[in-house]
Amino acid sequence: MFCEVCGVHLEENAMFCDSCGHRVMGEEAPRVNNYTPPPAPATEQATYAPPARTGPVFIAFNDVSKQYTMGEVKIDALDRATFDIAEGELCLIIGSSGAGKTTALNVLGGIDSVTGGEVQVDGRTITSLSNKQLIDYRRNQVGFVFQFYNLIPNLTALENVEIATQLSKDPLKPEDVLNMVGLHDRMDSFPAQLSGGEQQRVSIARALAKNPRLLLCDEPTGALDYETGKQILQLLQDTCRQTGTTVVIISHNMAFEPIADRVVRMRSGQVYDVTVNPSPMNVADLEW
Amino acid sequence: MTRALFRDTLRSMRRTLPRFISIVIIVALGVGFFTGLRAVSPGMRAAAYEFFAELHLADIVIQSTVGFDEHDRLAVLELSGVENVTLSRFVDGILFDPPLPGSYDPVMAQGMTGAPYVIRVIGHDFEGYDEDNQRSDRLNTLRLVQGRWPENYNEAVVSAYANRMEPQRFSVNQRILVRGDHENLLDTVRNAPGVEERHDGGVIYTIVGVVHTPEFLAMELGASQAGGGELSGYIYIPNRAFHRPYYTTLLVGVAGSRGHAPYTAEYDYLVRRVRETVEEEAQRILAQRTARIGPQLEEEIENGRAELEAAREQVEELTQALADRPAELEARRQELLAETAQERYDRLMAEFEQNLAEFEAAHERYMVAHARRATIPYSREDYIHAQNRMRTAQESWEMADMGLQVGRAAIETAEAILESGDPARMGNAIAILSIYFPMNPGDANVAGVTRMLEEARVDMDFQEIMLEEARLDLEHERARLARFGPYLRELDAYEAARRDILEAETQMLDAQHWLNNADIMFAIMQHEFEQAERDLQIALQEQNFGLQRIANSERLLRQAENLLVTLPDAQWMTNNRDHFPGYTNFGDTADSMQQFAIAFPILFFLVASLVSFSTMTRMVKDDRKQMGMLKAAGYSAASISLKYIFYAASAGVLGAILGTAIGFLFVPQAIFFAYQILYLIPTMPFGFFPLEAVIGVAAALISTVGAVLASVVVNVRNHPSVLMRPKAPRAGKRVMLERVPFIWNRMGFTGKVTTRNLMRNKMRGLMTFTGIMACTALLVVGFGIGDSLGTMLNRQFGPESIMRFDAQANLQVPMRAGDTVQLEAFAPHLQTGDITSILPAFIQQLYVDTAGFDRQVPARLSVPETTENFDEFVQLIDNDTGEQLHLASEGAIINGKLAEIMDIGVGDTITVHWGLQQANMRVAAINYNYIYHWIYVSPAYFEQTFGMPCEFNMVLVNLNPSLRVAGLTGDTLATAMEDRTALARDLTDTVHVMAVAFNQTIIDSVGAQLRVMRDVVTVVFVAASGALAFVVLYNLNIINIYERIRELATIKVLGFSDKQTDMFIYRENIILSVLGIAAGLALGVPIFGYIIRQAEIESMMFVRTLVPWVFIAAGLVTLVFAVGINVVMHFRIKGINMVEALKSVE
């Protein structure tokens, strides 16, 4: 990676150029302690009120903060983020790069810690679980779908699903899940032999096969073309509807908003708006 | 390379420091091992060169059947090519240790194999050394490292080797006794003036210094004509101490030889030419010598006969003198044994009591007498006084009476003369009267006489009155004396009683005195007896020495006679430096190190290049995108490659420098240190060997830069757009195993992934496998050599080994078959069971060669008196079949190593050289043996080949198990040791046995040295293999984890526990480790087989087989290394940050 301004080589995950100080990552900077972001419009702040709930609260983010240090700079990835998600909802977390949505998802998935506040899932405070309990939580409660699929290249589609099911307590039959995602004829293919959409479907199948209460998807369409991305969204919506699994999708694409039961909008690590959609649109009808 | 690119390169080094360092280390290991091992051989040669040059080691050694003198020296010095000639002489004696506790006689010391400790007393002219202890006027000089040069005839210097190995014997200020072997040492050398001559003809030398000598380089010193023929040590004494100008050896220095390193073809060529000249001139110089010494010899023979006669007379005298000794001793013994201390005490007590009783009786009598005495009014003094008075009175009376009668007679005579009136008789009358009465001569007439007569008559009357008074007095005294009469008996009785009691008291006190000092008395008697016994022993020994003197004189005479006969055939034996013990072995060792230096480093270089290849490939792969961008920015392929080349080259060069430094500085010194147990050469110079350094650096660069080029070139040629696109991850592939659903379906996912991964990353798998294999193989070799060194002795000596006997006794006088006199010494112990069996044997060190073999090898000839129960003492096992061999009457059994060296087999003939005698023997079988070379023959075959009956100089002894020290501890050990020492003392106190050596002693002392060597070897190998395993496994695992970090993060997100995640990586490691260990164990066998043979020295066969524990240990230690790495990796894996790992995609 190189700095776009001065051309100096940068470390893999560098956020700032060592020599000229140019910001490398994303369009918008996360808030830095010596940088004061423009305050959110007062009207919005004032009008924001928690929306009516559609069901019992399943996920609760209470004043969650995540601060980490990079060199001498402190960064607030989450800044007192607060929102709820009800059980069985398809929730969309929207925000641009660096808004903190991925951190929120990681915390929810039990793979990242917080520095303040608490997160409850189904009444359990997952932010205070031990490492062992977290492993158990990840194993049985959560299904994760990544932007870049993260399939094990050495395992076939079926085996990639099985790798998840062999862990969890009450799994679904891997073949059934793969059938469900429309891959009944590609079960024995290796990831390299599958298209991006197919890989993502394997990834979803892997997440679903564990029969989780919560499905977390990090930009699931980010690496896919329009048509494929739509199919994937459809799959996720169908899953939510048919199995009652709570699905959380993060995306920077606001066009997806209509399909969600609930939309959480983030900026600079803060949740600045949550809307509940009483009649979400079917993915098939969505155009962007 | 632009500055930016250069900076980038430096940064990437800093960022990937562990990776950089790991390449440096593996390269350093490879180069270090290579240069280090390569440097050993030239280093050893350089050490030898320096050492030999400084101490002027002779190039040619000449020995003659007729000896040398100064004339010969000058004659040889004149030959062309000869620069320096030195005469040398020595005498071989036998070393004695101080007496055992409770004994008087010094104990004969013993060498490695139990033969008498033959010590060579070498003459050396110490005067020639300058202030810095240097000289160049003679060959084979000495380097003084401690103390001073000898000044007196009874001062000596010892070698540093002996000083180090046996400090209890050979330290400065210590004194050692050297006796001649059946000869008087003083016949050959002088003792210091004023030192009393010992009855055994030995000399006590005081060690005054420690030296380095080039003459003896090895532990084994060669053969001797003395003792059992095993030369075990040597000292240097002043040359002037030798009586005769007869030299045994002529040392020759070749002109220009100091300019050539030993063991080189140039040196050998130079010396060979001069040696040929010497050999050509030998007869001419010999002829001169024989002409000179012929008359001398005749004279010597004459003297020898006289000496023999004198010796015989001496023995005759001694024998006669001895005749009464045993009877006398017996009398004393009887006296001593007649009663025990208790009996003696009881007797004295009885005597005392009797005396006491007598005293008391006397006392009683005395008291009675004394009481009576008290009643007597007079004392004996009174009585004596009275007696005296009476005696005085009597005398007075007798005097008066006699005077009266004489007076009367005179008067009567005078009257008669007067009456006759004869004037002639008148004179007579006066003379008669004047006897009694004083008369004047003028009165000599009648008137005068008449008047006188008248006076006399008056006087006579007076006298009569006096007489009467005296008589009365006497009467009185007599009456007085008579009063004592009744008391005299009483007084006598009293005085007798008084005398009696005094006498009884004296006797009683005497008895008490003896009673009180009974112990001392007994001790005095005992001492007197022992003194007598010892006198007898000394006398016997003197007789024995006398007998030896006869034998010696006979031998000398025979030798002189033989010499005279063979004078016309006198010859020289010329030798190269091979003559000096250890010279050849040292060169061979240096050669074998050369072999090591090829085998080992290849292993390391292979691994080093594999590791750096995989590391660099990984780095290049990581940088694909950057390479694409640079290329798009217009950098040439070459300048882009430069970064990686620079990275690799700097790691390679750094590693090479580090490796070269370690290699040249430490490795040769460490190995040389270990070899100092075998060789005397004291120091090795640090050496820098440019060629080796260049090869090392080149190999390092090839394995690093070459690896980079291989991967960079492939990539950098691509179009930028291709490079910028991430390279598709390698597709998963089905493996053969999947076609076997029976197995495949039973495997877990980790198993499946592992199997496919192994197949996918064959290269990396191969490297891990190779690394583990090399590590295990190294350990097999290391532990194998360690086991070999550690167990060799126990396989050679001890109950379950080849030489099963427990001890060997050296006989004073060799015995012939059927003799039993000498064996009497053992009889009591055979009876008590301390000794279970004995077997007389002839054991002699000598030299052996064979047709077509260019030199003589030292070996030991062993001939048992009977072959019947020989296997109770020595187990002969066939080298090939492992079957037990039996000594037959035709042919010799020789050991495998000897057969190997001389390249001979069963049915071939060997020639055995024993002094001037030699015998051809047919090889009947070849046996298994580790230490030294042994030739076993039956007594019949000995007689057949040597043409004389065998005389047995040793007795092999098997002990009762309770006296075997091996395996005992604590009190039992102490008891066994005491019993053993007592047994040895009992045997050596007899006249037949000179010394007893226990094999366990050899096992203990030599074993300690071998164990040090074993530990050094083991530590070196474990360290090297550990370093290898660590670097390889660490590096490869890091790469593996790095490459699969997303996979690992993913499965962690899926809920894999730490353990399961570890197994995702470990499974591969475990399988590869297990396979690598198995292959390493297999590979270790041939490498060990090769190396153990290279490491062997000529006189030993190391244990060439590997025992199970070596494999178990090698496998386990490798496993420990592997597990250690996995533990480190566990923390690496645990530390993976899922968020970070999943955040970006390449």
C-alpha cells in the first residue's frame, strides 16, 4: 500500500501516511481526540426518539464505546452507541466507512471487546463474557457472513458448511442448508471453483447451518455484482422471514434501507438515527 | 536502487526482523558448521606443524641391532640432505607405587590393560637450553611448561599428558620408584651421588618439571621389551646419568623439512629421498661400527661370564644364610603363638597372686617375730658391744700374759749368762735383754747386766699384778656376755623374718609390674617376630633378585654372544615419523575430520537454503502488488529485484560472517579440546582459511540470493496489471485418500484440511520433514557416538563382555605349562572362594604386520595355558556370525579391526614381531573386539610358530561376585573395595605375585575420561540439532500461520476453541514431525555407520551398532523440540486478532 500523496510505502493497515500525514483509510475520518467533528444537527438530535418496538428486545446496545490507540492517536470506533434490535428482525446498520458499524457487528459477534457500556443479546451481557464463554457464544448463537466469504480453500462447499455444524449443539443438516441456498449441485466444489455469489451463499449456508439465533452479515454484497448481490439479499431476507432468525446486515449502501425491519444509522461511532420500517419492501422489488 | 527504494528495503528488514534474523541464524549455522568443521582438519595439521617445528621433531628414526655411538652420528651427519643428527638412549623400567596400607613393599603399577607399568627412562641433555628454554642444536627437544629442568641424576621431568591424566603419580615434587625389569637399573644409570643404593637396584626419581614432547603424541605409547611389553609412560632424566656411550636410537633431521607441513606429499617426498640415502649408506657405517665394537663385545662376554659367576656365588651365599632363618622364625612364631594375650595375662595374674600370697605369709611371720622381739631388753648391738668388750679384755689379758712370759724367759737367759760369767756371751745377754728392756750400749758389762736384771725382776712382779687384773676383767666380761645367750635365737628369727618379707615384697612388686605391662610385652614380642619375618622376606627377595640377576646376566651374556655372532649381519631399521606413537593416528584423525566436514554441513546448507527459499518466496509473494505498482511507475525489473536481492544478500552475508566467526573461532577449538584426551599436542592455533570462508559465503549467498532470484524473477517479469491483481489462492484439490471413503469419512475436518494442506504445500511440508529428519538423524548420530563411547569399556571388560576375568596378576617369574609353584599364592583364596578360578596366560605387547602391508601395528598376543576353560575368562565371538569361537591348536584368532586395517581374512598369514623374534601365524578366525588389537593363540600353536614353549607371565583371575565392585553402592561397595585391596595385598605379599590389576579399576579410570568425551559429543549434537529444528520449525510455522491467518481467524469466529484452532496447524506439524522422525531415525543409521568409522582411531573399534535407547532418545528429544515450537506457536495463534485478520483482503 502506498500513500496517494507522497508515494511512500505504508503498512498494511495504516490509517495515516508516516511521512506526510495524509489520511489513507476511507473517505471520512473516524473521530480523533484532537479533532472535533461537526456537531450533529440539533434538530435531528432533538427529534430522535426510540421507535416503537416490533417485538421483544433481542439485542441491546447501551452506551457502547470502543476506543483504541494507534500510535499516539486515540480513536473512538464506537462512541456511546445505543440501539435495540427486536427478535426476528432484519436489521440494517448503515453508515459510511469508519462510522463504526463493523466494530458494532464484531462486538455483537463476540470477536471484539468494548471499552465502555454493555451489549446484551437475549438478556445475556456478552460484553462481560469470559473468553471461553465467548467461544461458546460464537459457536452456538451467532452465524457470521463476511464480505470476502472467508471460506476454507481446502474444503469443499459441503465441508465448509460441515466445519461449522460439527461444532454447534443443534445444527441443521448441511446438505439441506446448501439446498436451501440453491447450491445442491455444487456441494463438492472447492471455493476456488465457485463464483463470488456462490461462495457467499456457501458462507451464508455455513452461518445458517449452525442454526443460530443471530445472523451477522458484514457487507455481504460488497464484493458482488448487482444481480448476485440482490440474490444474496433475497436469501437473507427469506431466511429471516422463514426461520425467524434475527439478521443484522451492515452496509454503506442506503439503497438497501427499504428492505429492513429496522435501520440503524451510524456516523463517527455514534448512532444518530434508528428507524423502524413497519412494511419492509421485498428484495425482489428493490432497485438500486 | 533509488533512495526511496533503499529506505523501503531497510524498513522491510526492520519490520520483518524475526524473519531476517531467522535467515541469518540458519545461514550462520550452516556456514559455521561448514567452515568450523572444514577448519578442524587444517587446524590440526597446522597445530602439528607448529608443534613439530618448534620442538624439532626428527624426520627419520634409525634403530640398529648393534646400537650407535658418536662415530655413527658423525657419519650420518655427513650424508647429503641430513641437517641434524641426535643420539638418543633410554632404558625401560617398571613403575612402582607406594606400599598399600599395612604393607611394606612398593606396589608394582599397572598400565591400561593390567600389564606391568613399563616406564621409559629417556636420557636428555638439559644443559643445551637457553634462557627461554629454546634450542636448535638437537632434535626432539622439550618444551618446559612447569617446574624446572632436572639437575641431579635422580631428577626427572614428565609429560604434560601424564601429568594431566595421572596427577596422583606425576605431579611436580612427587617421587616415583622405577625398578629394572629383572635387571638392576643401576647397571644402566647412575643414581645421584650420596644416595644410598637400593637393594632392588631401583631409583627413586623426583619429578621437577612438566614438559611437552613431540615424541609421544598419543595415549598408546607402543611396545617395550620390558614387562608385558606395554609401554605406559616415560620420563626424561639427565643424559649424563647413563653409564655407557651406547645409544639406542639415531634421530635424523632432514635439511629443509621444517619448510614443509607434515602429512603432505612434499614433505614425504623430501624425507623419502634422504631416507633412501641413509639406507644406502647403512652397511658402510655399520661395518665401521662392527669393527669398533667387536673387541669390546668379546671383552663384554668375558666380563659377563665373571658377572654370572659372581651372581651365582651371591645367590649361593644368600641361600646358605637363609637356611637357618625359617627355623628361627618358626621358633619365634611358636613362642608368639604359644599363648594368647589373654592367656598370658591370666598366667601373669596367677603369678602375681601367688607372689602376693607369699608376701602376705611372710608378713604374718614377720609380725610374730616382731612382737617377740619387743619383749627382749637387749638389742643385737648391745650383744655385739659386749662381745667386743670381752674380746678386748681377752686380748689385753693375752698381751699381758705373753709380755710376762717373754720377760721371764729373758731374765732366765740373762741369769744363765751371768752365772757362766763368759764375757763373750755377755754381749748376747745384753742383746737378749734389750729385746724386752731398753739398755744403753755402755751398760754391756756384768754390772750393767746385773742392774738391768734387777730392774727386770721388779718389772716382772708388776706385770704379774697387771695380768691378774686383766684376768679378772675378762672373767667379768665373759659373765656379762653369757647373759645374752637365751635371747640370741629370738633375734635371729626376727631378722630372718625381716629378710623374708623384703624378698617377698620385691617379687610381688615384680609380678605386678609384669602384669601391668603384659600388653607392651606382647607387642614387643610381636614386633620382634614381624621384624624377623620381614627380614626373611627381604632375604627371600634378595635371593629372588639374585636369581633375577643370574637370569639377567645369562640373558646379557647370551645377547652379547648372539650379538657377536650376528655382528656380520648387523642392520639398521629406518623409519619415518610413523615411528613416533600417535603421529600417524593424528594425521588419520585430521583426515577423518575432513570427511565430517563434508557430510555434516551439506545437511545444514540444504536446510538453510530451503528455509531461506521459503521465507524469501513468501516475502516476494507478499509484495506482488507493490512490485506491480513499482513496475507501473517505471522501475525496471532489475531495480525492483534489487530490494529482495539486497535483503537476502545482507542476511546471507551477515549470517556468513557470523558463521565464519563461530566456525573458525570456536568449533575447531572445541573439537580439538575433545581430542586432547587422545592426543598430546597441546594447542591449536586459530586459523583463517580463505577458501573455506569464500565457499561458506558463496554457499550462503547461493542459498539466500539464489532463492530470491528464483522467486523474484518469475514474478517481476509479469505485466504490472497481473502483479497488482492478487494471485488467486491455490485451489483446493482432492487427494487420493478421498477415493477411500472408508477412511476419509472418518476423518475430522482438521484431518481433511491437514491432508489437503500437506498435498497443497508440498514444498513447505518437505522442508519441515527435512528439518525434522536432519534433526533426528543428527541426534541419532550424537547419541549413538555417545552410547558408543560410554559403553565401549563395559563391552570390552566386565562379566558380560569380552574380557570377563576380574583381575590379572603379574607373576614375578614366568611359569611354564604344568608348573604349580607360582599358583600356590592363589590356593588359599581359591579355598575360601574369594577367587573362583584362575588361568595362567602369556600376554605380551608386540608388533604385527602382513605381506603387502607397509608398517607394523602394535598388538597384544594372548596365550592361555589351557584352552579348555578359556571362555570363562575371555569370550571370543565371531565378528560376522556372532557365534562363539574356540581356540584351536592351528591358527590364531585376531580381532576384526586388525583384520580391517591390514585387509586380511581367515586363512591369511600375519607376522608377529616380538623383540628380535618373529613368527608367522595363520588367521583361523576373526573376533569381535573394541579396545586394542589382540591375537589369541593356543600354547601348542605358540610353540609351533615360535619354536619354543610358551612361558606364562600372567594369571587371569575370576573373583567371587561379592568382590566385584561393579553395581555396588554404599557400605557394600566399601566392604568389597576393602576386601579386594586385602586380596591384592595378600597376593602381592607372596614372592610369586608382582602385582594385581582389577579390570574394574580400568573401567573406572578410563571410563571417566570417555564419559567426558561422551558428554561433550552429546551436548554438541543436541545443541546443533536443537538449533536446526528450532530455526526450521519456527520459520516454517510462522509462515504457515501468516499465510493462513484468515483461515484461522475464520474458524475462531466460527467458535473453534483455542485447542481446536491449534490443532488446525499442529496436525500438519505432528504428521510431518512423526514422518520426519521416522525418516531421521532411518537416515541416522547409515550416517552413524559412516561417521563412527571415520571417528575411530586405529587402535580401537567403537561400538558400531545402535542400541534401542538411542532411537528412543533421538525421537523423544526431537519430539520435545517440536513440542517446544508448538508451545511457542500456541501463543502466536492465540494472539491472532480476529478483527484485524479479517479486516483486509490481499
